[in-house]
Amino acid sequence: MFRLVLFDIDGTLISTKGAGVKAFGQAFDEEFGLPEATQSMSFAGRTDLGLVELIFSRNKIEFTPPEINRFFKAYFPRLSGFLPTDNTTPLAGVNELIDSMKQWRPTPVIGLLTGNHPVSAELKLRHYHLWDKFEMGVFGDQSTDRNDVAKYAWDWAQNKWGDIQPEEILVIGDTQRDIECARTIGAKVLAVATGDSSVEELEEHDPDWAITDLTPSSLADFHKKNGAVV
């Protein structure tokens, strides 16, 4: 059984219809005068800080704390404005899965491993009524590299349980990068095809499980192998 379960956010728990991408683009357009800053960029599996570093580098902006803060000060209110007012429901099966995990014995800590800045993570998850379901999180303001964020999760777990083993951590995500960052710390991976990748595409990166979505029917085999029932 798992002691720590870590969820990605975008494409795994929720679909914001590109709110973050739109807010990034508008912030760079209106604050930095760069209307094409985010064109042809893939946001999937990256950290917010890594995206800022990449765009700054392409546009010869110094990657310094004042400039970083300037961006995020412009980004957060725009993100709130782009979150869909007609959709505050998480992806299918999310609430049921989290609630079922809280019934597992022993009960795992349920947290976040996300590329989102903690402020943007909270804005998104409060919009979808999920924020209070998570006990801890490691976020995309801590490093430009998603794999480093996973290492921070491992450090957190070791501080909490001195005897924890990597395979007692489960990472749930929808991208190749979620699989890669989990492997960085030796964690198990449940890949879910609710983002831009199909089950077949996710399977190419050798997750422990790859499923269509987080509904009970899709999760049946995963639960059977782990002695848990939804």
C-alpha cells in the first residue's frame, strides 16, 4: 500500500480549457509587450518557473527575482479571469478516487506534485472545489525542472517517515513528464489519458499503470493489484 499519493493538476484533476496558457500569453503581452511569447510552446508537464525562464531567455529578459515577481503579479489575476465560470467540476472520477483513498488502511497522505506555482495551484483547485482535499504539495515555483520538484517530494516524505521506500509513493499524472519525474525518485506511476496523451502514448514511457480516466471502471485493475476498492 502507498504511504504518499501525489497528484498532478492540469489534465489529471481538472481541465481549465487552457486558462493557464491564455493567462501566460496575456500577461506577457500586456506586461512585457510580447504578444507572441507563448506561441508554439508546449506547457504540458513543465513548471511555471521553467516556462518563465524559457520565455525570458528567448526574449533576452533577465531571469531575476524582480522580473519573475513582475510576471507572476501580472499572471495570477489573469488566470482567475480565464478560469471557466461555467465549469467548476473536476474530471470524471477524481472526487470518488480521492474519497476512496481516504478510506484505505493505512490511510495515505494525499498531496500534489505539480508544475503550478502554489498560488496558481490554489486558484485552480479552489475553483474546482478540490484545494482542501490535499494535505501537502510540492510546486512549480521551487525549480525550473519538474524532476527537481519530485525530489522535493521525496525529501518531504523522508522527513515524515524515516523508513519510507520509493515504491510506497504513487504519482498520478497525464504526461510523459509526470512519468519521468516519478521515476527520478523511484516512485510508482499511474498514468491517466485525460490530458493530451492517449493510453498508448503514455504506455511508451513505461508507467506502472496506464488507464483511460479515473473512473471506477478504469481503475478496477489498479485497485485489484493494490488491495484497495473504490
